Amino acid sequence: MTYRVSVMVAALAFGSAVAAQGLQKSDVAFLKQAAQNNHAEVESSKVAQTKASHADVKAFAARMIEDHTKAGDELKALAASKGVEVPDEASVMQKAKTKVLSAMDGDKFDRRYVDEMGVDAHQETIKLFTRAAAEAKDAEVKAFAGKTLPSLQHHLKTAQELDAALRRR
């Protein structure tokens, strides 16, 4: 009985490994990093919904939650179709940033959220998606990256404008 269970577990593991083996390591790495970045955006934006002091920061956070939740669902479905299990949460470092952020209030919170999660995180994510849109070996992964990139660029532009407005206050 134990031998049968071991064989079945090995067969299941082999089956999922074979499905994921259809992708290049770089495509798998993209999917996993994109999922973590996406979770970080959603988690920090949920904090911003309660902590932000400016209405425009709260509106930006609401947009991030909406857009990144949708993109995350598409990413998860794409990854599953490729046999890739993506992280269901932000990285430890991203979580730490959100925790530090959540300890702040008022203008300090607003500036830090917009700067770190609006500007810096989107610049990093845009580099990731630009590379995947140009270099991904899997056509569906490449198409997803290319389709998502304009939204990320719009988020960055909005965050930069918001950041400039906050600095003038």
C-alpha cells in the first residue's frame, strides 16, 4: 500500500513538473515574480485604503486594488494552464515594506506609499514586464506581459503625478 501511494505521489509530481517543463525557467521566474509583485501592490493598497489621509491617494489605492486583482486573477489562470504554481502572497521583503508602511500615518504615510508602491514598485514591475514582453519564449506568457504593460505604465504615470502633487503640499 505504501509503495502504491509513493508511486501515485511521484506520478502526480512528475505530471505537474512535465507541464511546467514546457516553459523556460525565465518564463516561470517571470510568472512567480509578477505574482509576488502583484500581491504586494494589493496588500499595500488595502492598507492605504484605511491609512491614507488624502482622497486622491485613497482613489489611487482603490484603482491599484481593482486593476491588480484583475491582473492577478489572469496571471494565476495563465500560470495554472502552464502547470506553474505561483506564490499566493508577497515576498518576505515586500511584506516587511508593507508592515513598515502600515505603522505610518498622515502625510508621511501618503508620501511613502506613493513613492514606494506607486513609483518604485511600478518601475521595477515595468522592467520585469518589458523584459517578458520582449523575451518570453511562451507566446501566451509574452502576450500577457505585453497586454498588461500599458496598464502598469499608466499606474506609474499616475503615481508620479500624485507624488509631485504631494511634494508641493
